[in-house]
Amino acid sequence: MLTFYCMPWSRSSGVFWLLEEIGAPYEIELIDIRAPGGVPESYRAIQPNKKVPAIDHDGTVVTERAAITIYLADAFPEAGLAPAIGDSDRAAYLTRLVYCDAVFDPVIAARAQGWHYEGGNSFSFGLFEDMVANLERLLTAHPYAAGDRFTAADTQLASGIHFTMNILKVLPDLQVFQDYLARAIDRPAYRSYAAKEAELAGRVTPPPQFPRNEG
């Protein structure tokens, strides 16, 4: 049994998309992280910080998006979403996948909250401008996150770019990002995921107005 702990329109969206790409049956447990009373304390047994996403696969609990993505793509190799161990493409796949959690997400969060810091050495995730330039170079040189084909890394990078550029309005609206999204989301699994997430959104607390730095 595969159980997915999630909240619509949150950091769990990329994993939601990934599950549709995999095509294996799964159950959804909604965790309303925006509920006025907060997340029940019992959820710490699954996720110690009461965040989403998380999965429970036959009793094995996995948290953190990069770890969940690696785990699922390897657990269901028939989906063809990850280069196998030993494949020369796996290094790029793992690098881009972890980059989403280790650099992209915290840099975006810092910019959205209006944090100002000098130089890239004070924080492990570096500068916003460096992140944007890196992704622009990457997606100009390659059609997908890890090279020439769609992988599980694209479920995380594309969902992140879509949210932060089109909804949060923090990531610059660059043509290279628009072109990448057009390629990445033109998939039946993405459309299936998006429809399911929209339906679930009516059952939880709606998102607040996200703050962002206008400068």
C-alpha cells in the first residue's frame, strides 16, 4: 500500500504529479497545513516538522521531496523516470533533483519574504541571481532538467517553476522557462494530477495571499 500525505497547491504538488506519472495505485491523506488549529500533533509520527509531502510505502515512511522522488522513481523502475544506478545520466538527474530542494526552494522563499543578504557565502543556498542564471543556462542547453529526456526531476523542477513564476510571481518570467514548462507539462499524467489536485483543493483551507518582494 502506498499512502501519500499532501496538501493541494503546496510543496507536495510535484510528488502528486510524480505519482500520476508512475501509475501505481495510491491513497491520499489530506494534511491541512493551513487549518486554523494547525496540523494535529499525531502527524509528527509521519513528518517530524508536520510538513508535506510524505509517503508511507508498505510501512516505509519517506519525507523530503528529493528523497521521496528518488525513492519512488527507483521503486517503480517500469515507469522509466530515473536513470538506473550506473547510468552516466544519473549524476545529472540526482544533481538537478536535489538542487530543487537545496537551492531553488530556499532561495525563492528568501526572495518572497523580502530577505536581503550580501554575497553567497552566508547561506548554503547562495544567491537568487545565481540560481536564476544557472537554470537559464541549463534549460537553454537541454530540453529537460537532467538532459534530453523527461525524468522524475522534471516533476519537481517544472512544478516549482510553474508555481514561483506564474503564481507566486517571484521567479522572472523568462521565455526559456515558459518553453520548458510547455514541454514538461504536455503530458497526460500532468493533466490527471492537475484535475485531481483542483478537486481536492475544495476540501481544505485555501492558501493565503503570498507575500513577495516587489523590488
